[in-house]
Amino acid sequence: MQRRSFLKKASLGIAATGGATLAAPVFAQDAPTLNWRLASSFPTSADAIFNGGVHFAKYLSEATGGKFNVRVHHAGEIVPALQVFDAVQNGTVECGHTAAYYYYGKNPVFSFDATVPFGMNTRQLVAWMHAGNGLKLMREVYDKYNIVNFPCGYTGAQMAGWFRKEINTVEDLQGLKFRCSAFAGAVLSRLGVIPQQVAGGDIYPSLEKGTIDAAEWIGPYDDEKMGFHKVAPNYYYPGWYEGGLQVSLYINKDKYNELPESYKAAILQASNMASTTMISTYDQKNPQALRRLMSEGAKLKRFSKEVLDACYAETQKLYAELSEKDPVFKKVYDDYAAFLEEVTPWFGVTEFNFDSFMINAIRQKRNG
């Protein structure tokens, strides 16, 4: 009788909610209560990317009926922004939300879990990670560092950054003091650029004083809040060093292995939902922010073919050198490059041609 009563109530619950909340209370009956800490590499001011961790925690709690809770700590609250990797590895925190290319200095291979110069766009990276060998290969790398990784957010293709002066030729890169990611810096230094490591909060005053000549941050929505256009008005694209940044969830391997399988499944679902939420946020907010920036004096400029060709050539040389030095890098890069070469022509047939037509059609419509 009690079973029939339960089924009746369950049916009513499904009818009322579409089944969205029914699973959680049933799932939670014999589930352990856990309270974890997540160290983020991002400040709360960069809300779209920081909230990737917040949304993950929210979805995870909802999926487990409030049994599995993660408290999110902004950059610097527990550990400095660039020490999240170490904090997760040694168990200072159970998990972290970060960008893997921050750890290029530990091993350049980590960058494939984020983005690499002249690499995949967001759609392609998602395909490589989930349908290709990407996640498998990166899990093998992280396993030696006591970390289990999950994709947990995407920014889409980023802008190339803000420049005090125009960049028209390769010669214009000589002596340029540029705040950029480590992998981008490794390429650009071969062309005379002087890469700079500057914390996010120090970029504006460094540009204003001329301590640096240019800086890359994220994209219009985040850049607008920093006010870079007021001191370095030339806003360049494409961001060839960040064609589709993937943000990562790191979990301490020992802690992860202690979890019941149902919680592991909930982590996967929550990280996937957080990824969708982040890229949706950026795709909605970036166009509006770019229009505002241009109305306030930002000068939108495209890198010349000469500059892009030179950067591409040096990137390929660097990949070859890193592959020769490290068999693990070579293994991941060879698979990544083969996937990119396979999928890009397909995108050229479908996405590129459709997008090109729609861009022109909308432009004609606006012009009457």
C-alpha cells in the first residue's frame, strides 16, 4: 500500500515539475553529506568566468538534493590565483576552478586542456574532449599529479587584446611589452615581443603608465569593466592564441576516488551544465559590450595577414620543438593536431559558409 502511495505521489510530482526535481530527494535518501571547498583562479569581478564555479556548485547541490555542497572561494581567498593546481594536488582543497594554461611553466602539455595558439575553436574542442581522445589523454597526464579534470566552462574565441599603438607589420612587434599568456608569450618572444606577467588588477595602471604596451584579457564583456579602451584604444582580433578557452574543474584524485558512483555522475552533469551556462553568457553579453566599447572610442582592428602568417609559422616551429623534447607533449599534440586537421575543413564547408552568408545578409538588412 505504501509503495502504491509513493508511486502515486511520484506521478503527481512528475506532472507538476516535468520530473526536474523528483530524482534529487529519492537519490539523497542514502547518500552521504559532503561539504567541499573550491578554490577559483578568477576574481569575482570577472563574473562570467568566476560564476562557472558557482554554477557548478549550484547544479551539483541540486542534483544531490543538497547533500553534496561545494563552497566557492574567489582568487586569493584560500590560495593565490595561480596556485590552484598545487592546492588541489596536495589536498589543501578538494577541488579548483582554473585555466590549465596557467601551468604552462609546469608542463606546456597542460595547455591542451585550455587552449593553444592557432588551435581549436570551442565547438571543435568540445568534440575533441568528449568524442575524440582529448579527455582520455588529459586524464592520463593529470593522473600523475593526483588530479582528475573535467571541462567546466568555455569563453568562446577571445580578442587579441588592447594595444597603445597600431600593429601593422612584424617589425611593429619588436620590443613590444605585452601582457599575455605563457604559451602566447613563448611564440611572440620569437618575433621580438617582450612577454609580461601582470596580475589582472594591475593591467590598467600598467597600460596607463606605459609600463606595458599592450595587454590581453578575455573579451568585450570582461574587458569593458576594466576600462582598457581608455588607455590603449586599439582592440585587435582574432585572438589566435585563444581560439576557444576551456576552463577546467580540478578534483583531488584521492577525494574523487572516495565518492560513490552516483556523486561522480552528478559532478559530470553539473560541470557540463556549468559549461553550457558560461558559453551562453559570453555569447549573449559580448556583442552588446563590443558595441558600447566602440561607441566610447575603442578602435576595432584586425591583425594583418603578414602578422598572422609570421605568428603561425613560429607557432608550428615551437610545437615541433616541444614535441621533440617531450614524448608526452608529442603524444597529445599529434592527436590534437590530427583532429584539428580533420574537423576544420568540415567547419569550412558548413559553419564558415553559413556564418559568412548570414553576416552579409544582416549587414545588408541593416543598411537598407
